[in-house]
Amino acid sequence: MSQTQVKTSTSSRPLGKIPQYTQLPETSHELDWADLATLDLSKFDAPGGKEELAKQLHNAIQQIGEFHEMRHEGHH
């Protein structure tokens, strides 16, 4: 049986100061927007919720290509 050796090293050099983040201004160019499906995860434990979410997820991946999940607390 062969053995694999992993060599790790730690640097004693200081990381330095983290530069301050400066947000760029919003573009003034006219851009196309992509559709984004929203999946409400609060339906997960509801009767039929897993099946409904599975269908929504499948559609989001196959038809849209993007999705966003959210969970509304208190909704069942």
C-alpha cells in the first residue's frame, strides 16, 4: 500500500492591512435582465411541499438557469 504525504506550511509573514472596499456606481448602460425563479422553502414541510419545490427547482434549472431561495417564517 502506498502512502501519500501532504506537506503543509504556514507563513509567519503578516497578511497586512485589508484594503477598504469601495462600491462602484450603478451602470448607466441599458442592460438585459435575466429571469430569476424564487423558491419558497417554507413549503418544504407542508403536505406536498417537497414535490412542489422539486418541480419548481427542476423548472428553474431547465427553463431559466437561475434560482433564488427564500424562507418566510410563520407560513406553513
